[in-house]
Amino acid sequence: MRNLNIFASLFGAATLGLTLTGCEGGDLYNLESPDWIAEKVDSIANSKSNEPEEELEGMEEDVYTIGATDFSTGWWAVFSKYYQIPDGETWNAVFNLNINPNASNTYKNYALILTNDEPRGAGNYKEYGAIRYDNQPSGNSEWGDYIDRSCVESNLTFNTDTDAGVDKLGGRVTLTIDRSNPNSFMVKMTNGTVTKTYTAKSALPNLNADESNTTIRAFLVPEGSYINWLQSNIEPIGGFTSAEDKQPLSMTLNGLPRKVLQGTELADIVANVTATVEFEQAVSKIVPSEDLQFEAIPDVETLGTKTLIAVYNKTYKGENCAQPIIAHANFEVVDKMYTSIGATDNSTGWWGAHSEYVKVAPYETFVTNFTNFSNGVSNWNNFVVVLTKADATEYAVVRADNYGWGDGYASCTTSGGQADWGAWLAAMDGAKVTTYVTNNGDGTADVKAVMLGTDGNTYYQDYIGIGGVDPQDFYFHFTVDGSHIEFDNVLGEEDNSTGWWGAHSEYINVPAGRTYSTRLRNFTSGANNWNNFVVVLTRLDATEYAVVRADNYGWGDSYGACIPSGGQADWGAWLAAMDEALVTVSVTNVGDGTADVKCVMLGNDGNTYYQDYIGISPIDVADFYFHFTVDGCHMIFE
């Protein structure tokens, strides 16, 4: 473990006197190529141009790299600077497009994104659309509400996204956006070998909130490629970037776990930590953990909140910098990674701890997963379900062991208990439990429990037809008695390293006319909007109806008919708030061949966010299930 006194000997006492700094953002543009000057020279020398270079006026040096040089950059992961193009003017840019020599997909190049004069994630951000360099009329090489694909011409057309020829798109590319015609606009992309043009039939409408501002913004997004920017005739936001070396100014840490288990070594905690370093001239790049030096204050051995200190001492070109920079971030050392009700030594007495109240709407079933722990003294020393009104007036209280009370309990039918209560009680210490609380909508309620004991046997306990329920005012919560329960049903690795489709929950059947809901804690890597929970709607045999994400996006044969809620007003704030957000997901089998998915997300910022998908169809009402999967995230079910 490195110590702060070592830092002092390395950098001098002045280093530790630096203000602990961090910066918001970091996605404006991303530079990951330390050899960018050499690549700039090579990009000119290795240009594929078969035509004389056109002389462009007013060009300025603008030297930076977008995308990882190992071609690992995914879609919407990194971006160029913003270039603002006033009405009546023309923007020219020159850059070298580096295509992966092993690329097998035509879309592994770049896309030009045209927007109003707002940054990504802003509340008023609006897109005209996107134009990608490859041309595939039957594919998705252009999109957006203001993009007419019939306006595209290219001398290289692909029929599928696996056609050969993507390598022809590489080399020195000149990009032009011409707004000089008041009745049209033109986009041209060419490397001298492949030329693609888009000549609009009308001018772009003004999507800016300020009608007097007719400027549009443009930026580039690579996918599976990287771009060495060379020149521009319009100064971007943040300014031009020269070829001179640059001193670091500040940095932000990325990928630090919010919680780590006690006993985890510092080297393991920081293994996936990177830093977005901001240099002079508004240049940034992502620095891996091995280029940083770390210290945890005060330690990582004891429980509690800790501060991770990171030091970086290199220039943009990798030389020792004039003054190292420091960033910090907090994390928590915990003895478990989940929520508990009751003391973990099972010392909590009757009614001594309660979970939050959960509202269950008419015809809704709420599904909860947890691990039950018991002191093993008596059958009642296990979980208890309490059914109430919002004001805590009780309908009924039902236990794990076939016993209950309350005005609504007398009318219910119980499952009859267990055949061997001694074996059951022993198996309940550590049992995996799923409870189903149903508001039947007719003044009755059901509670069902499925208990997978530590002996490998599955036990059941049902309370059917609990009466006297107001369907519009029906809640439940848990309590304990000489026991405790832990919401520890985790899907995905807790460091958010599980990739797309890498983990799946169990299938839940939703009968016709019913809604099934479940609650979870969502944890995200924070890299992209889609690095959050995903809901998959299927048949029992796993044939998919639709897949819907937390971030207003989905697909599948039945997805096209649905109406999404439209997403969030501020995607940046939403993404930050989704780490440890408390999420309720409700899936409805409407009964007419359609399904609805509704998500209520209580963010870590205290704000509630919503995402709905209404009218997913067609579905087979007699064969309808859902489950969860992950992508750079994990979830703990409650």
C-alpha cells in the first residue's frame, strides 16, 4: 500500500498542498492515443485519397483523438468536440479515420450527429438526426426525425451490415456541412475513394429554444474505430487543440465502487478505476489505474466511509508534469452488500423492526425476494407479513408458519402448514424466500410464500382470500421476531463488470388481467444510459416478445406497437441518480393481447423518475412471462 509520505518524497511537499479537485463531465471528447502526433503524420502519408486534395480556406490545426486505439470503443461511448455552425456558413473538418483491420461490420466507422445548440443531456437537447459514413439503404446508416434517407448518394453501397469493404472508409476524410443555401443544406464525406453526400430538400427547422439563435451543433461518434482529428475551419467549443504538449489541470475518478466488502485489498478496489484527466487547451483523455497512485484515508481495513486519493503526474505526452494533480472520491467499506431488517444475530424481538410500506394496486401482485434467518427457537421466529391501510390500520398479520390474526384473517384459507415442522424450522435459517402479495381488486387479498430451505427442499405457505380489504388502500410490509431477513438476491457482479446478457433472473408468469411488480436496488457503472436494469418479456420457452431498458429504448417483434413514456428531461442527472436507485417495475398482462411495463425509479438524488412502455403487442395472454438481465450494472432484489 502506498503511503502519503511516499507521495511527499516523490512530488515534494507542495503536492500535498494541492486542493483536492474533481470536475463534472468528461464526455465532451476523449483522447486515448499517446502517439497522436506520429499518427497525425502517418495519417497524411497513408491517406487513401486517389484525387488531388481540395484546398480548404481558413483551416486551423485541431489535433486530438476520439476513441480507443485498440478499436474497443462502443457506440455512444466517446464524442468529438462540439462544432457550432451558424446559418449561412460552411463547416469543413479534416481527420484520419482508423478502421479496425479485422472489422466485419459496415457500421464500424463513425456517425455525424446534428443537433440544436444544446449539449447532450441538457433538458432542451434535441437531435435532427445522424448520418453515418457507410451507406446501407436497407439498414440503419441514417436516422432521425429530420433526416430523409432518399437524399443520400454514395459511390459505395452495402446491402447488409456484414458486406466486405468497410476498410475502404478509412484514411484522411474531409467532412463538409454547407448551410449557405437558405432552402437546403448539404453534408459531404469523402476520403477520395468513398464519397457520400446528403443534399436536403429543405432547410433544417430551428429547434433552439431561442428563435433568434439559428445555429446548429455537430459532433462525431466513432464505433469500433478511432479518429485522429487534424483540422477545422470553425473553432469548436473549448477551442482548437495544438500539437504542443499539455499540462494536466484536473481529473475525475471513474469506476470506483460505492461499496466494498470488508477485507478487500486496495489494489482490488482500484483495479477498474480510471481517471478522466483534463489538460490545457480543453483536451482530455482517460487514464488507466496503473498510471495513477492511490491511498485510502484513513484505511480499508475497518468499516465506514473512506476517501480514495489519486495522484497523476504526467503531461499529455507522458512526460513528468510541472505539478501533479490530485482527485478524490468516497466509498464505503461494509460487512455485507445488502439491506437487512432486524439484527443479524437474530436478537430483534417481536415487532422490533419493520420494512417500508409497499402499496399494491388492484389486480396487482407484488413479488419480493429475501433470505430468512431464524434463531431456531420457535416456529414463529421467522419473517412476518403485515397487511394494512396507508395509515397503518391492519387488515391481517400472517406468519411463515401457518398462523395469523386480524379482522381480515378469519375469512382466509390457509395452505395447512408443513408436514414436519422440526425439519422446516431447521431449514428456515438461511432459507431463500419469495413472497407474493396480491390485491385481488374485489375486497380480498392473497399472500403466498415459496421457501427454499437450507436442506434443499421447497416449502409453501399460502393465505388465500384475506377479507375486508379496501382495494384502493392496500399496503404490506415485513416485520421479524427472533429473526432477520436480508435482501441479498443479487443479479450481476457487484463491481458492475457483468456485460450485456451476462446474467438473468428467474422467469415470473403474469396471468391475463394481472400486474406483477417487483422492487430492486439498481447499481450502474455510470458509463452509459443503458448500463442499468433491463426487462425481458417472453414466452415460457424464452421466445421474446420485447426487451425494454430503463432508458426509454427497446426492441423485439412486439416492441414497435408500444408507446414509450419519452424518457427523462435530463439524462445526465438521471444516470448519476440511478446508482443505488430504488426501482419498482410493474409488468401488466392486460388480457387483450397487449402488455405494459411501468418503472418508478427513486434516484439517489431524492427525485423520482418514470419510464413506461404501454401497449406492447402482440402477446399470447396465456403464455406471458418476464425476467431481468443486466449490462454493466447489477441489481439487488427486495
